[in-house]
Amino acid sequence: MKHHNQFRTALLVSIQERQAQYPEMTDSDFERALRTLADQSERDRARRRRAEDDAHWQARMAEIRQRRDAENPNLTVLQQERLEAQRKRQEQIRQQQEQNRRQFEQERAEREAQRKLSLRMIDAGYKTLAKELHPDKGGPPEVMSRLNRARAHQKRMS
């Protein structure tokens, strides 16, 4: 609490000095600047906590693995090598799955882009033909209705 009060006092003095230096700035400007600094400080603290937590859990998992391996002194060198090979294979599988997921997402995005482009092409072609075949322009109504059905069918298919 003592340090907190010292900090608040130093902050207030600093604010008063800044107000003397920059009389055109309002209290809300200083308040906004202080809030920004506080928010940035909180984000930095949270980032450090996450990094510490990650490091803690990684160290904990390594400790658990070492203890597990130490508790199995009966494992032969061959068995230990098999366990290590199994761990590596599981990691390779996980990496392959992640790569497959990324590739699937890319392909899905590409298919969606192609679908949108197809719809635009259908609409552009429809507008061009509708200008020529519309009954108001002298075209037969059955041809226009056939064009409308063809457009609806193409949109469903793409």
C-alpha cells in the first residue's frame, strides 16, 4: 500500500507538471493518456503471465515424462527407443493432421471464391441476355421465362 501511495503521488505531480508544460491539453486528454498507459501495462502483464504459464506447464510435462521413465527402470534400451519412436510418430501424425487441416481450409476458401465468381458470371450473362430477350424489348415471354429458369438452375448448381 505504501508503494501504491508513493506511485499515485508521483503520478499526480507528473500530471501537474505536464499540465503546466501543455496548457492546451484538457484533463480528459491526460485521463485518456493515463488509461491508455494502464491498458497497455495490463496487456503486457497478461502476456507475461501467459508466457510464464506456458513455460511452467512445459517444464511440468518434462518432469512428468522424466519421472515416468525413471519409474520404469526395467525398460530396456530397445523399449525406451520404441517409446521415443512412438512419441515422434505421434508428433508427426499431429503435424500431418495440422497440415491437412490447413490445406483443407485453403481448398475450401478457393472453392468459395470460385463459387462467388461463378455466380457473378451467371448474373452478368443473365443481364446481357435479359436486355435482348425481355418482353419489353420485343422478346417472346416464353424465352424470358426459359432464361429465368436456366439462371435459377445454374445458381443452384454452383
